[in-house]
Amino acid sequence: MARSLLVALALLMLGCAGPSLPYTPAEQPAGATLSAGYRVVGDRLQIEVDTDGRRLEEATVVRADGTEVRPTAIDVMPGAWGGGPHIGVGVGGGTWGGGIGVGTGVSVGVPAGGTSDGNTLVYFPLDRVGAAPWLVRVRVQGVPPALIPVGTPAAQ
């Protein structure tokens, strides 16, 4: 019974390990699963990047002539980043065999930095990047850069 539960849990976790957005690099960089999606918002191209919980360090659109277009804005989706240091205080009490015990505790947690629970939105001027498809170059913390073709009909 316990073994069946562990196997089911492992399969569930493997199902969550895939990319969350339709476009992926031809070759995933070692250490992360990256994916991207897009939509046109007025005169801007919005690229959504799933960084696999890592901080996005750089994103550009590589044009056909090899020049790179830098974004006009980068937004981390709401609630995606942890704040600064956390302080927690706990108080507990209980009885055991006629005795009373009281305990207190204080903990301080400092995030290791660079982690994200959400996706990152990157905006480019549409008149500078041209029409689809786009080749998006992303670099996330601790992972080699990756090229993600976005806007191609071959996305799964």
C-alpha cells in the first residue's frame, strides 16, 4: 500500500516537471526547464517566461540579422518573489502527567535569493521586433542561456 502511494506520488511529481507554456528551447539548458508564451498587447510584444523558479537575468529578441532587441519592461507576476528576511515567533503550552510545560521559540529565515514562484513578463516594442516568429534569448540564474522560438506554429 505504502509503495503504491509512493509510486503514484512520484508519477504525479514527474507530471509537474514539464514546461508550463507552449514554446520551449530546442535543447533545455542543464538544471532547468524553461518555456515561454506570447501575446500582442497594443504596440508591444509580451513574452511570458517560465523560469523554473529562477530569477530572470536577461531576455532579448534576436532578429533575423542577428541584432538583439532589449525589453522596455520586465514584470514579475504578483506574489511571485519572496520578500526579505522573515521573523516568526511561536508560543506553545501543554500538560503531561500532571505537569505543565510552556515553550517559546523565535526563528529568523533569510531567503537564499533568486527564487521565483511565478512567471516573468517581458515587453518588447512590436515595431522593433517585427512579425512572428520571434527568437527569444533568455538567461536565468545559474543556467546557461537558451534560445526559445516563439510564435511558430509547431508549438505543442
